[in-house]
Amino acid sequence: MFRVIKRSEITRSNTIKIRTIAIILALLVVGIFILVLGLNPLRVYSSMIKGAFGSDYKIRQTIIKAVPLLITALGISVAFKMQFWNIGGEGQIMMGAFVASFFALNFQNLPKPVLLLVMAIAGIIGGGVWAFIPAFFKSKWGTNETILTLMMNYIAIKWVAYLQYDLWKDSKAMGFPKIPNFSENAILPKFLGVHIGWIIAIILVVLMYIFMNYTKKGYEISVLGESEKTALYAGINIKGTIISAVFLSGGLCGLVGMIQASAVSNTLSVEVSGGVGYTAIIVAWLASLSAPLIMVVSVLFAALLQGGLYIQTAFGIPEAAALVLQSMILFFVLGSEFFIKYKVFLKRNSKKSIKNQESLCKLKEAN
């Protein structure tokens, strides 16, 4: 019934049009679902915006949710740019939080700036090393990084659970399975009512944009992602580039673990990542792996999450229904990527017409 042809290129204006149509369709379909629940869609949508940006407190909560998404998506985008499918952000966040927490719990008497700096470096190393393992296997033996990084998430989560329920369990918690809270020296300070993780995130957006677009290593990562043969012809060290890029990817995820453990949880727990490692994959993909766009998409995604929480209490909507609203919007936005990359024709078109369309696409690619 339909025939699909890959687009040779698409203008920015057409990309915006397709995504806008996807968002409008998502709102219409979700609106029908809201009507089935017996609610006014316009009121629910306005309440979601109010829940994300309606007061200083709500704005702060949205920013707090956006920070880990933003930094993790920046890290994942480095690996994805090289077509190394790092699905292990969740585990890298966990291991970064684990190593940072080791110093927070055992070196409490260090001056606050020194301790926080040590924790940040430890978090980066923890996440980087956890990402280095699948990168090494990939560069050495060509293993499947998607499966390996995904399975390593479970190892990291179970390791932290073991610490929480046994090895690091707080003896003063009356039997409750928790790790002792950090001292004040190990907690990130606040600026404008939000922990300084948001400042770190903005700085990282600028640094990663410069790194990926204006440095030799960033160029090598991009070339390797386009074609390994081209990278070899250009004299790029394939193994070295894979390992260094993925270590950076995991290191940024590990930094998120340190920030979340220090500023949000104030301790280490199995909930420290909160699914951010998986959600950031969607954020990075929607932003086309562009650092500035990742910042915008992270804030919008965080607003969607925060708004979803607000309408649960404002309208008495069950959590499952709120998740359906969020998921439907994401489904349409992600689905729009298909129409950005491919053209769809009705099968009733003549073979000659289809052949002309394919020839035109190939001619554009050649030019």
C-alpha cells in the first residue's frame, strides 16, 4: 500500500514543520484520552504548564529534574556521535555516585571545596571506568556494546543495593536499609535556590559544543561515526578514539551520579539515578546530538515530567494515566523522526513515478 524512500536531505524549515505537526497530533490524541477520563483537555494542558513553571518553587523543581537529564544526554551524545551505542548511562551514573560516596563518607573532615572537587573527580573516574570496560572489548574484539553496556547497568544497580542493604548499611537507621547521610561538607551548595549543578550543566553545554565542533578529537569522533574506513584513511587511531570518547561519555554520566547523590539524595541509594540514564537517550536523540538543543529538550522534558506530577494531584489522575499522557507525546515526537528521514508514497503511484522519485533522491545524494 505504501512505499518508503530514504530522503537525501531535508531543509531545517521542513524538519520544524514535521515536528510541529507531530506535536499537534500528539496533543489532539492525548486530548481525546483526557476527554475519556472526563476532564477538560485545555485545563489539563494549562495545568501541566502551571505545574512546571507556575511558581518559583515549581521552576526550581523543573530545573532540578533537567540537570541530570542534560549532563547525561551530553555524555551519551559523545558516544552516539561515534555510533557507539552507549545504553549504560544508568550504570555509569550509579558507579560515579558509588565512588564519589566513598570519599563523602570516609573523608568528611576535608575542607568543603576540596572534598567536593575530589568527589566530582571520583565520580567522573567511576563512570568513565565503567564505560571503559565495554569500550575496550568493542575496540579489541568487536563485541556488541549495546548488550554489554545494558547488562552492566544491572551489575551496578545490584552492587549499590548490596552496599545499601549490607556493607554500608547505617547502624543507626533502626534496621532500615539505608546508607548514612553525607556530612554538610559533602553537599553541593545552592545558588538562586537550586544546587550549583545547574551552573555546571550550562558550563558543560558550552564546553561540549566547543569540543565536538572545534577540536581535533571532536572531529575524529565525528569522522569515525560517519565511516570507519574514512577514519582509517585519515590516519585516525580507531581504538584510541573509541576508548577516549566512551570514557568521556561515561565520565559525564558519572558526574551526574556525584551531583545527584550529593545535592539531591544527600546519600547513596539504588534510587539515585531514577531512570535518568534511559530517559537521556531519548533526549539526546530528539536533540540530534547537538549540545545547545540538548539543553532545550532537557528543560522541556523535565517540564513534561514535573507537569505530569502536578496534574496527578490537581485532577486526581492516577500515575499510570499521567504516564500515558507523557508517553503518547513522546511517541509522536519520536515517530516524527521517521518522516524526517524517509518519504512515504502511496503504492497506487505508477512504477515510473516511483522510479523517478528514487532517481531524483540518488541524484541529490550524488551532488
